[in-house]
Amino acid sequence: IIGFNIRKCTHFSKTLVKLCLNCSHPDTQSPYLPNTESFQLGELCTERDPCDPHKGLFCDFGSPANRKIGVCTAKDGAPCIFGGTVYRSGESFQSSCKYQCTCLDGAVGCMPLCSMDVRLPSPDCPFPRRVKLPGKCCEEWVCDEPKDQTVVGPALAAYRLEDTFGPDPTMMRANCLVQTTEWSACSKTCGMGISTRVTNDNASCRLEKQSRLCMVRPCEADLEENIKKGKKCIRTPKISKPIKFELSGCTSMKTYRAKFCGVCTDGRCCTPHRTTTLPVEFKCPDGEVMKKNMMFIKTCACHYNCPGDNDIFESLYYRKMYGDMA
């Protein structure tokens, strides 16, 4: 290695830059061994520890300009690698019979293909449950045989795991029982992602899938430095300046003083707890203006109920948000 005289290193420290702690050669000129592994999307990086160039990633140091540690960020239009296959930015694909996925600037977001409808107990089906049928990909609703004494209350409670400020699921309107699921968790832990829900709150009373943009926190934000002494978390850090959102090269026409969720140093993760949905207009370089619904955070919660590392399906649907005002 040019500039180094390291023969053998038997133990590394757990720092970002690998530090040789026990070298067999006594005349080692430098304690540092350059990292030969490239870091992935969302991971920390330095000039010595670069991001994976094969995936179109670069080390974004943000501001101020003298930062030494950055975050691996995807270039606009960067491809995605999913299940060993390379997909172009904007390309959609079916990862399995249950999920439809889309590649967007190096990140993959997936939405369920199986119905997310909620079947409430009724006189002709007091005990509905979803089961996996042979030869079928998606689970389907079946009705158990009625008990001697039908008790609708406990069965009904099983399908109301969380309170909601959305449409009242018990409300009848024009022969329509309005049902709305909670918004799924944001598809990305930092940067712009997608959140979805299913509702029949429309004129035809048909189930439809709704989506909105979401940003739990900016990828370039160094939030740990804002944690107060003696504390292990910062739940909702204050953003000093209004910001503009960016989506595929387009920029929001207005600035927003948005709230974001913070971080913890004890293994907990902070996620949106109560949210609202508002329209945001984006202006593109070609002059086109598009309007997208977007999640705005009201409060966050820090907890140990965190999704697994790099598990996109768990991060999408394991932790759900509630209390949405839209």
C-alpha cells in the first residue's frame, strides 16, 4: 500500500477509520489501515472511508464545509440493487407475489399487493379472521361458525388496535361503512420516502390505496450533537431554519418549518407518533408544477420497537403511525 509499511494487523478498533492496534511489524509508520469496504446508503463516511461508487453513492458532508464525517447519499437517478438484480431509478418491479416495489434514486420502496381491507364483525359473520389458503398468495377472510352466544364486542376490538382521528369506522354514510387503515411507517428512515394507507372513504365506497410523501429526518442532519448532557435521546430536535423539500430534482415552492424525529444513543429509535397530511407543490426545472400529499410530524416517540437492519418490509409495515388528522 503506497505510503504505508503495515505488514499484518491482527486487531482493529471499532472506529469508522480502521485503527491497527496490534501490528506484528515493529517499524509500522502509520497506525491507520485504509478501509477496503465501501459504505452503503445512509451509513457514515469520510474521505478515507468512501461510499460504494458502484451504487452511485457519494459522501455528503453537508454544512459546515469543514465537516470530517458525512452520510452516504445516492446521486439523482442512481440505480438500486435488490435481491441481486440491478434496477434503474424510476423502474417498478414485483419482488414477490405480495409486494410491488419502485427504485428511486438508489433506494427501494415497496407497497403491498394483497388487500389491506379491514372486515368488521357483522351478524352474518361475527368472527372474521384472515387465513392462508392453499395455492393462494394473499391471505383471505373466512367466517368462523357462530358461537352459542355471539359476542360482537371482543371481536370488534381486535380490529381497532389504535385510536384514530381520521374517518370514524363506525360511521354509516349512504349505505357505506367507512373504513380507513392507519398510515404505514415511512419507507425511509431519512430523506424522502413514501407512506400508504387503504380507505373506502369515497363516493363509490370502494377500497382505494392512498400514498403520501414523508420525511422522518434529513439524512445529512447530525442530531446526536443536540442531545443534552445526561440524556440519551432527543425526541423532536428543533430545526433553526425553514427548509424546502426536494423530490426527484423538483423543489417545493414554499419553505416549511417542519418537525423531524430525533435519535437515541441507547439502541432506541424515534419515529413519528402523531402526524397530519398536507398538500405540497413542487416546481421542476422544466417549469412543471406537481402537487403531492405529504406527512407533517406533530409528535415523535422513542422506543425499542425498531425494525431490523436493512429489512425493508419490516421497516415499511412493522411500526405504524396513528393520530393523523387527514
